[in-house]
Amino acid sequence: MSKYLFIGLGNIGAEYANTRHNIGFDVVNAFVMKHGGNFKVDRLAYVAEIKYKGRQVVCICPTTFMNLSGRAFKYWLDKTKVPLENTLTIVDDLALPLDKIRLRAGGSSAGHNGLKDIQMILGTDAYPKLRFGIGNNYPKGMQADFVLGKWQKTEEPQVLKKIECCIEIMEAFISNGIDQTMSAYNNISIKT
């Protein structure tokens, strides 16, 4: 049976809930809820196991804080023995506008500290990533406040729609593979 590992990046703690930087947590959470799973606290992460179309999917939200995400990724990669190409890391991306989602089979960290740590620990950037565009609508010098800030009320309907789209992408990634899924979703614009 094929096995998959989905990693949602974010920070633990109530002060980070529903922030742009925690969208990886939110997407993985929504995926697990849709498929009737429950998270439990385990080593370095909240972990849920679900089945989708006969495949086992292990979903994790690291409890290591964003900048140390690599430790949790590597631990669960080794423990589950999932091939690297069957992993999917869900992450916020400042370089993409709010209406965009980008799936890639590999690629650089683009300055994202969570991805930098994963790349450093794995020794490669060749692992699939689902980048959730958060836009870059902030004044100069305010990037950290923007990323760690909560969504504006006007953005929330679009964010919810994008989370639903991410779940579709995760399901397609399992069913159809990454190439077909990239073709289907990388150029769409998700608006309310």
C-alpha cells in the first residue's frame, strides 16, 4: 500500500492560531477533519493517520516551532519510511499573491525559515511543496508583523476557499501524482 506524509508548517500556541504563518497547520487540520481523523500528541508533532482511496496518509503539524521544522520532518520521514517524493509540505508564501497556490516537486526555501531548516536537515530541496500565497501587502520593515498577523476579515472567505482547494490538491496528489496535479492547479486564480 502506498504511504504518504503531509507536513503542515506553523507555530504552536494560541497566539499563532489563525495567522498567515500558520496556514500549513490550518490546511492539514482541514484535510484531517474532512477525512475523519484525529490528531494526537506524539514525538515532535501533532500526528493524525487517515486512509484515502486505500492509501495511508500520516499528517503532522510539528511542535518544534517553525524555524526547527526539519527535526520533526526527518523523524517522521524515517519512522514512517515514506519515500521523499510521497511527502507534501504545506507552507505560507509571501512571494505569491493571495489568490495563488503553487505546487512544486522541489525548489528552494525562498527565504522561508521552516523550509530552510528542512532543507538543511534533509540535505536537499528536492521534496514536494504546496505554497499557499499570502501576498506581501505590508509596509517596509513590517514583514514579520504581517506574516505573524491574523487574516483580515475581508480575506477570510478567500482563505477558506483556498483551504478547500488545497484539500483537493492533496487528494489529487495521492490519486493522480504530482505532475498531473501541478498541471491542473498551478495556474488557477482563487477568488471569492
